[in-house]
Amino acid sequence: MWAPLHMRKIFVGGIDYTTTDESLREHFSNWGDVVDAVVMKDMTNNRYVM
């Protein structure tokens, strides 16, 4: 039985500043299907949003 959609989302903190959406997706696909992966960055200084 699958968990409800709202319970399948995870937060990953402390990632390297060079991490991209694609590299994050590739990494976690080792454990199953990844529907979406988003690395949140502040566009003014290219730093991660906390």
C-alpha cells in the first residue's frame, strides 16, 4: 500500500552548493522512482533557500 501523495515528500538539507535538480534526482532514484526533485535557490545570490 502506498502512502498518500502529501506524505511522499522529503526535505534534504545540508547539500553541496553544486547540487542540481538532476543530480538530486539521480541520487535518490537509487531507492525508487523520483517524480520531481527541486533544489531551492535564491536567484539573487544563487544560495540555497532555508
